[in-house]
Amino acid sequence: MPGCHSCGETVDDDSLICPHCFGNVVPPASKTPEVKTPSPEVETAVVLNDDDDMLDDEITLAPLEVDARDQSDTRPDAAIGVSKPKRLNKEAEKEGRCPNCQGLRGSSTDLCTKCGYHFGLQRVLTKEDEQDEQDIGLRRIIRRSLTDDTDLLRVSILAHVVFVVIGGIFYVQAPILRWFLVLLFCGYVIYRVTDIFAGRRYMRALEHFIWVMILRLIRLVGWRDPRRPNKRLNVLHATNFSDEEMKTAEPTLSEFDAIDLSGSAISDAALPALFGKPNLRYIVLLDTNLSDESVNHLQRNHRNAWIWR
């Protein structure tokens, strides 16, 4: 006869709960099922066969399928609910590196040439983004129906002329709108200038145009010392120099303050002749066969000189 686990009273063989204290009944030793110990490598669950007499049934073991989503993270930081902070992109930008690919950032562009990461937008650009980056406003709308950039430029110029004419008509015929039109025009100019400098669009062409105009002005008024405008500089006009002539004239180049080599046939081999000449202030290298690397090397050697390339 089985006995109660709590009060010790004997109960019927088929009873699982004591009728006196409602405690659990301890089955006799002869009917206690032998439970197999599961392997420590495999998590198991006990499955009971659903028959008339539960105690007489054989207890079997079945593997427990554990869902990967239910597994808890056993890392020390996950146990206390601490997540690792994201990598700060500002540190990479301060060091002159791309936050996306850790490559070196160019000094004259906001776009990484290796992975296409835009430092202003802080994301990698696609082909669609690159096209939209160059075109804004009306240009972005009409570009879809035009295939030639020349036609696009003509349409843009025509649109600006039409807007200026309409604005002039309103300025003359509606005096009450004059201040509004003036503010609108100033805002548009500020927007365009800010947009050009922010995205560095057309900056290379604009810088080249400005420096060419400065060179023409200097040639018109003569090469003079900015600190003493009445003093003319000693200028060497060598527009027909070759590499051999450049090397031959190297000992006398220290006497000149400016050298005009525009249109000459010199190459990178003749450029070392200009090194170590502290008196050089202006160097004109337009329309020559020099590479950008050689000109940059020359600029590092003459940090205070003006170089036209």
C-alpha cells in the first residue's frame, strides 16, 4: 500500500493524492519507475504515455528541440543589459580618414574615392545619388528629358533669363513687391554660393577661371611687388623653352622674381631646375606637359609662391 508523503497515512493503490491531507502519495518501491539519466550533452524532456495507469507506464525520454530565438545571450555585458557603443565616425574624420572604409580622405573633395562615402551626407552614395548631387532644382527636373549637357546648359540659361525678366516686370509694375523681390534675389544668390562651396561643385573650373583672370590683370599692369607697387619685378619670359634649355639656364634662374613658362615644351624632367630658388614669387606653367604630381612637389618647395597650372 502506498503511503502519504505528508501525514504518513496509507491510501489505495490507485490514489495519487491523500484523502486526509491532500498531499502527494509515495508509490511503493516495487512500482517506482526507473528514470534514465539524460546525457549532459543533450537537453531532454520527460514524456509520459497517456494510458489508464500512469504509474505502470514506461517513462521515455525525448530530445528537447531548443529554438535559437529562446537562447539567452551568455556574454557578461548581455547579462547586465549593457550594449557596446557604436563606433564614433567623428574620430575617423578628425584623423582625415573615411569612417566607412578607413581610407585617406582627399583634401579637395567631400566624397571618398574608394568606397563612395559622402562626408556631408554621412552615407555611401549610389549612382542615382551622384546624379542628383550635381543637379538641383529645375536642372534635376529637365535632365530626365535631355541627353546632351549642352542642351541642359542652354535650357538653364534660358530659364534664368526668363525668371530675371519676369522679376524685372514685377519690380517695375508692382512697387509693393520690390522688397520681396530683392530679398528673394539675395536669398537665391546666397543659396547658390553656399551650395557651390558646400558640395564643391564646379570649384575646380571656378578656381581656374579666377586665377586666369588674375594672371591677365597682372600681365596688363605689369609684374610688380605687392608691398611696393612702384617696383617692377625681374621676369623671365620663356614660352619656347625646352628641357635642355631649362637645364642650361638653371644657374641664372635665381636672379628672377617671376618666370613665365606658359606654352613651353618643358616636362617633369626640367622641373627640378626651379627648386631651391627662394626669390621666385610667381611661376606660370599653363599649357605645359607637366604632371599634377610634379607641380604639387614644386608648390611644396615654394610654399609662398603663386603657381598657375
